[in-house]
Amino acid sequence: MSIRLRLERVARRFGGLQAVVDFSLTASAGERIAIIGPNGAGKTTLFNLISGELAPTGGRIELLGRDVTRMPPHRRAALGLGRTYQLTNLFPRLSVLENTLLAVVALRPMRYVAWWPLAAYRDPLDRAQALLAPLGLWERRDDPVAELSYGEQRQVEIALAMAPGPTVLLLDEPTSGLSAAETRIVHALLQGLPRTITVLLIEHDMGVAFDLADRMVVMHQGRILAEDTPEAVRRNPRVQEIYLGSA
Amino acid sequence: MFWITLVANGVAFGMLLFLIGSGLSLIFGVMRVVNLAHGSYYLIGAYLGTGVAAATNSFLLGIAAGVVATMLLGVVMQTAFLERFGGQILAQVLLTMGFLLLLADLSLWVWGGTPQILAIPDALSGSVRAGGFVFPRYRLFISLLSALVALALYLVLERTRLGAQVRAAVDDPEMAQGLGVNVPRLSTAMFALGAALAGLAGVLGSPILGVFPGADLEILTLALAVVIIGGLGSFPGTLVGSLFVGLADNIGKALFPELSYIAFFAPMALILAVRPRGLFGR
Amino acid sequence: MSRPATRRAWPVLGALVVAALLVVVAAPTYYVNLAVLALVYSLLAMSLNLLMGYAGLTSFGHAAFFGAAAYAAGILSLRYGVPFWPAAAAGIAVGTLLGAAYGILVAGSRGVYFLLITLALGQVTWGLTLRWVSMTGGDNGLPGITRPDLWLGWPLADVRGYYLFALLIAGICVALLALVVASPFGHALRGIRESPSRMRTLGYPVWGYAYAAFVVSAFFASVAGVLYVYYNGFVSHQNMQIAVSAQVALMVIIGGAGSFWGPAAGATLLVFMQNLLSSVTQRWMSVLGLLYIVVVLYQPSGLAGLVTQIRRRRAGRPEERVATPAVLPTAGDRNGWGR
């Protein structure tokens, strides 16, 4: 199995605060890894380091066999990295369709075209429809995303990350703030992701996390506390003590 | 001799620019407001100071009038207009542009188009001789007074609770608010201080530079160069930037008068390219 | 994406063109003069709108490109006797190259920093032209630039002829701008306005887009500058001042940033107001100053916002929050993009 993502002793300091410490991890093609841990464990910082939005203060990051430690975010995306955000990060005043089209053409050469209307291209439109229709959002394609419900926005969030066809996908709490019914929809959506995509998932809903993950990483104070199969992590007494709590 | 005069003039002008630039920088630092009317404080201070000093025959009263009037102006602008648009950069900059035009037109109306100049008070006229060198006494006075103001400002910023709050707000206004700093009141204080310092610079500058329609824009331009070179919200940056622009402008004017702006424009562009946040900016 | 809106726009556009052509035949010469100015400033405002309205980058130094192009064409024509077309082309080239140079310095900034840096660059450019007396005429400016001696079915030396010429050029530019705005590139600019961080992780080189938008915007501002200098026959440092940069920004705001035609409406309104009011009052500058304050206090979403409000009220919809943030970006943008 080929290695898609490799982190070697990655670290990030903010002033005196160690947000991520000596974090090493490898992820193979098609693997689904859930990263869990209490708030402030450094999970989102880790994602920002992988996506390139933050520069690490130490260590090395490899994506598809290439050293990307110093590579800007847009070039990592071009290699096939996609991500979603914990705090919904969409284009609020653009319509659902416009949001999706931006993501669909993000890595195509046509993104540079400045002399021909986007609406004149048929293929991106079809791709957008294929992404939105299963979510029931095609009918709402002309509404600004700001007018969607929170649950719908979370779904657009995932659709945007999927649109360019990533090979490595970082999902930052895709079900946070969702109702039980909405969580089921997103859960099913994630289950249906192609098994060719490597997925790193930060998740607080343990039902979703344990069900989706092949492997689990427990983070605590910027470090890896445990890394194992979901069953083993569930039984690990240290994890229960620190994270799952006796509650 | 030529060089010494040039440098002395440059330092005096630079210290005047420091009085203006520090206010612009603090207002930007605490509120993220680009205050286009900052040159107007200079203009109003200069006109009022010149008028009052001429009428009362007292340089000190002129200074008091210029400083108090501009301070009030700054406070009114902040509390009655800018405060409500906190965080809306475009609304705020357009408001200050409105004030720039209003104040320019008002001064043109009241004081007319002919340049005015304030006579140097007798006690400060003439020159000081020191070991073969001759310094114009008034420029020495400006430099020393501004240096005193700079020192006081530094002590307030570094040693007092108020200063600590200002520094916190410059770093991150939202965080400072969260930590219990009363940012609106601090903003008003910064406007009062910044406007008063610019007004003071206006009165002090009048005897050597004169005051005329358009002085507001020239001063604003130089003050912008100061804060961009030095780094926004940075005290040492503003001091270094002011002295640099003051010297570059004076020396440039003497050596190649037509292209004197190049003397600080080129370094400013270079700094922007290499350190977008300025020499001392973070 | 708004196809129905485009279809509705056709009759309006047709009416505009007819009205614009009627001006030549029917309007008194004074109003034809104003109409030329309205065209020039409409083009300038629309060029700024590409940055302000679409890319969310509020520039306060736009007069630099307008003025540089006007000066360059004026100097070539006046001092070196260069004929119209090469001088015009050189003027546009100079303004655009200036944009390409300044773009390097500003494309990495955003929000209030972008505003401040463009302002400073614009002001220093102004100071430079003011003091470079031997080249620019300093305070006196450059008088005596003559209109091109061309014949396009009408002599350009005549103001009506020049109006038709300006209408043609501005029309071509507006059509090009419409293409840019509707293109994938234009959509990417709006994405950058909404969320640069998301654009970056989707794979867009955000710096490059901001830079390209800046240069394209400078290009159209330069065309407006050249149209202006040959119309006016005179260029001075006043055409480069912060007052011009701010006024163009005000035109964009009055019209509604991010709406395609709004800035042209704002420009036309302001040009007519300025000239009609200056004939009755000496205090035009104060009026303009008050206008800035009133616009911010009472109608920050501009004419386009007003139209939306009226439409919604007609449609019987309750008072909805008009998208004021569309026009007035907040300091929240200050987490710059990449450094």
C-alpha cells in the first residue's frame, strides 16, 4: 500500500505554548483515520499544518511522497489535498452553485480564463449538479449559502472539499453542531466516500468516529496519547481516563 | 556647514513628523482606522496657533489654542462619528475623507489662500554657537521639545497601566477587549492625543514651514510614509521612520529638488516589498 | 449565474445606448461636456469596482494610474509632439506598468492594510509629480494639450465628436469588464472577497489573482486617464490627489460596490452634481465633504442597495437586512493572506 501522507516529528509553537509536539503519523491510500482528543489538544492546528495554512516550527510533512513542509496551501491542494473547516468556511454571499463551481474548477486550467463566461462551460455545471443533487441542494442552487440552514451549510462544506477530487481529505468536525437527524445524513455521506480517498477525520461524535475509522489517533496536549484500532482505543484505560472520562 | 544645516533642519523636521506620525500610528494601531484627516489637525493647529499668537502676541497661547482645538476636534470626530462604525474600515475612512474636505474648505474660507507664517518668538530667534558650529535656535527648540514629548510618550507606553492597555490593543483589539480593556475609551484617548500632537506640530512648524492650503495633504503624505517605513503601531518604528523621512526629504530637496520624493519613496517601496509590516512591525 | 437578470438587462442596456446617442444630437454643448466627464469617471469607477466590489480589495490610490496615464500621454503629446495613437498607447502602458509595479507591493495585503498601502503609494506618486516641475509643470500642470485631429465620421476636436469617440472606447472597455466579471477569473475574485483562506485550500493561487486584478484594474483606469487628458486638454497634480482616489471610491459606494452598473451611475451622479452645484456655490468642497459623511451615515449600501430595498418592499417582503457588509468590509479581513 502506498503512503499518501507522512508526518515526521511535526511541531508547532505559539509563543510559549506547544500546540503540536513531535507528531508523527503515516496514512496509506484509502485509509480512514479518526483523530480524537479533548478541546485544545491541537487537532485543528495539526490540520492547519498539513494544509499549509500554518508553518510548522519543526518536523517534516510529506504528501504523496513529496516534501511539502514549506509548500503554500494552494500547491498542496493541487497535489490532491482537500479540507473542510470546523467553523463553516464558505463564500457566504455567493449562491450554492457558485460556491460549488469555484471548487469544481479550482484545479482546472480554465480557472485562469478571464475572457469567457463561466456559465458557458457545460462540464463544470454537470459536475456541480452531480455533487449537489444527492444532497438535495440542486433545487436551492441559486440561494446564497448564507441563507441555508446550518446543517445544509455543513453539507456544502463537504461538497466543496470533494469537488476538485482530492486524494487526501481532512475533515474537521463535519458533524459539529448538527442535530441527530442531520448527523445521520452527514454520517451516511461520509460512509459513501470512495475507498480510494485517504481520510483524516477530527470528530467529537464518538458514534461517527468509531464507525468510520480504520484507525484512531488520540491527541492530548499536542502529543499522540494512543494510536490503535477503534476497539483497542475503546478499551485503552489511559484514553478512558483522560479523554472519554469516567462520565 | 551646508551639511550641518541640512542635517539640523532634517532632524527638526523629522521630529515634527514624529509628533504627527505617532498619532497616526497609535490611532491605526488601536482602532485600525486610517485617519485621512490627520493632516487636517496639523493644518487647523497651524492656522489657529498662528492667528492666536499673532493676536495675543504670545507664542504659548498660540500653542495652547492649537493643541486644545485640535484635541477637541479629534474627540468629536471619534465619539460622534467614527465610534459607531467600529471595525468597518471603509465607512471610517470615508468619514475621515469627509472631514479632510470639510476642514480644508473651512480653512480656505476663514484664512484665505495666501500662505501665513508665524514669527519666531524673540527668545527663540537667532542661532546657537557651539565650537565653530551654528545651529538655528528655533530648530533646536523644536527638536528638543519633540524629543521630550517622545520621551514622555515612551514612558507612558512602557511604564503605565494605560500604556500596557494601548500595547495590548495594538497587538489585538478583540483580545484586549476580552481582557477587560475599555477599547472605546482608549480609542477616544488615542484620538485626543493624536490630534493634539498633530496640532502641536502645526503650531511649532508654522514659523519654519508656513501654513497654506494643501499643507494638510503634504503632511499626511509624509506621515503615511513614516508609519509605513517604521511599522504600524510601533513606537521605535515611528521615531526611526520620522527621522529618516525628515532627513531624506531635506537632503533630497537640497541635492535633487525635483525628485526629492524618491529619497524616501524608494526605501519605502523596498521595505514594503521585503517587510510589508514595516521595519519594526510584526 | 443570474441568467434571468441578464435577460432583463438587455432592454435597459438598449435604452442606455439610445439615450447615450441622443445626447450627441439633442443636448446643449455644456451637457455634452458633462457627459464626456461622466463617461471618463464611469470607466474609472468601474475599474476600481473590479478591485473593491469584486475582489474585496479597497484601494485608495487609484488616481495614481489614472494620473500617470494622463501625464504620460500629455507629456508625450505636448513636449515631444507624439501623435494621438502612439501617445495614447504609451499613456495606457505607463499607467498599467505602474500598476504592475505597485501590485507587487500590495497583492499580499488585505483589508485595512491594503487600503493604507495603496493610499501611501498613491500619495507619494502625487508628491513626486508635484515636485517634478520640469517634467510635469508642478503646481501649474500641463496646459495646452490638443484633442486628436482624427476623423471618425466626426471631427474629434469637436466635443460632440469626442463624446462619440469616448462612448465607443468606454463601451469596449465595459464589454471587456463584463467578460472579466463573468469569467472563471471574475468568479475567483468574488471567492477571494468572501474567503481567501478557503480559496487557498481549494487550490487557487490567491496572490496571483489579486495581482492580476490589480493590473487589470490599473489598465482600465489608465484608459480613463488618457480619455480624460485629451478631453480636458490639461492635466495637473490635482488629477492624482487623494481627493480623486477617494471620490472614485465614493462613486463606487454611492452606486453600490459589487454591482456591475452601480459605480457608473454613482460616477454620473457625482459628475453632474459637482458641476451643477459648483455653478451655484463656492463651497463645493464642503458639500462633497458632507456628502461623504451623509452617505456613510444613511445609505452605506449605495444606489444598488436602495434599488434592492425598494424591490423588496414592492414584493411585499418584510424589512430585510440589506447586505451592508457587501459594501463596507470590516477589519476582520485583517488576518492577511500569506506573508
